[in-house]
Amino acid sequence: MIDSAENLLRLRRPERIFRGYPNYDVKPIKIYEIPTSDQSSHTIMDYRTRNRAAYDRLVREGAVFAKVATDEECQRPLAILDSRGWLPKSVVGLKVLCLAAGGGWQSILYATAGAEVTVVDLSPEMLALDQREAKRRGLSLKLIEASMDDLPMLGDGQFDIVHQPVSTCYVPQLLPVFQEVARVLKPTGHYISQHKSPVSLQISHRTNKNEYVIGLDYYHEGPLPAVEDTSYREAGAVEYLHRYEEILGNMCQAGLVIEAFSEPKRANTEAKPGDYRHRGNFIAPYLRIKARRSEQVQTPNNKSQLWTP
């Protein structure tokens, strides 16, 4: 079951209030201004609106990102979530935030394993899958429609684990995301995340000799242009290339201590050119990172800073 109507929240401008999902009578809880930092309000709403629409459409089309947890996977949820042994042996009673992770997969597996799960995602269609699967399996979830880089509805030091699948490519700046992660994590809580490799996002096309061309500037600023090779791009989404120094450096700057790093293998030597697994033989598409929140991080309510030599 879903906890209550008040746990089905939504944050969207111009109303700037939480609104409920269909069939739930949710009253506005609090008005929040979405911070614009050095960007215009128009720019923020453009990438959020377009990415919300893109993922809503992908759900309706039955894309791979919208595949919910299966009965077989729910028989061994932690083994499916954690092939590298990065999670505790048990998550029973732990508070887990599935960040930008709607779609009925991570949330259902964590909840099946006994965790108290909150899901934040920008796409109402993705969250609807979590809602449907939780109801079908008799699980309890809190569902929030919001952007990963702006989480005013979540309190400081609330979660033991933040789990974020590939999604940071959909925001122009990473530091606000990692600062929010560090803020909502309990001291020494863990952040498990996966990101698109910047080098993979530089690939523009494949030659007639089946060579993959790095055609985009590593220091490209702003939304990525359309390219011929879309193996690891989502149609209609606004994506950004984040360099290693941004992914790793901004985590450290936010007060997250990196404990483990891997590059998930998406390669198959028997795959034919044009298949994403063929491209994976040459360039690893993803980075997977385990980080721990430092005991002292800077938050709006705590001005202490992490000291670095």
C-alpha cells in the first residue's frame, strides 16, 4: 500500500506547490521557490519540463527504463541491487531515498528487502509505475515528484542510503545535486550512484570502418547537440556532459567521501556494429560510485565546512 495521500507529493512551477496524484485529495502543504542560482528561471524550467515529457513518453512506449522489478528479482532483492557488495547485508528498517529513480525497480527491490523507501523523480509516469507496483505487492512507498537538484521537502540527515541510477546527465550543474544528497544523508550515510561517462557522451558517430568517433568537445558547455550515434542517449531528453572533475570533484566538494569506483561492463565481443554492446567494447558508458557522507558537511542550517589540505 502507499502510505497516505500526503506522501504522494509533487513540486512544479508556476504553482510552486505540492499537488497530489489522480484519485488522491492532497492539499497544498507549503510553497517553495525553486532557486535559480546563476541560471534563468526559463532555463531551469526548460530542461526540467523537456526531460519530464521525455520520460513520460518513454514510459508510454515501454522503454527499458520502465521495466519494473520481476517476481524472480524480488526473491533476492539485495543481490540484484548490489552485485558489488556495496550495500549492508540487511537494509531492514533503513531509510532509503531512491533519487531520480522512478519506474518501479529500485524502490520495489529496496522495499521488498525491508527498507523504508522514498522515491523522488521528475516524471509522474515513472512514479505511477512505483505506485502501481507497490499497491500490487502490498508495499509501502513515499512518492515525490521533484527535481534531483532541489529537494526542500526533505529534511536534513534523514536517510541511511541514497541510491541514484543514471540521471545526473539531465541537469546542467552537479554540485547542487550532490549538496542535496549530502544534506539529506545521515552522517556516514552512503550514496550509491551511476553516471554517464563523459567520454561516452563525446561519441558522435561510427565510420564505415566501424570506428567510433569522439566528435564532441570534452569541455562542451550547455545541452548536448543531437548526434548520429544515439546508443546511450534518450530521445527528446536534454542532456549535459559532466567531466570527471565535475562528477568526482563536486562530490568531494559537497562533503561526500568516495569509497569505491567501478565501470559497469556493457560490452559483448559478439555484438554487431550498431548494437550498444558493440560500442561498449571500446568505451565504458557508465561510472558507478560508492560515497559516504562526511560527518561534517555544509548545509543551510549548519555552516561548518569540510576541511581539505
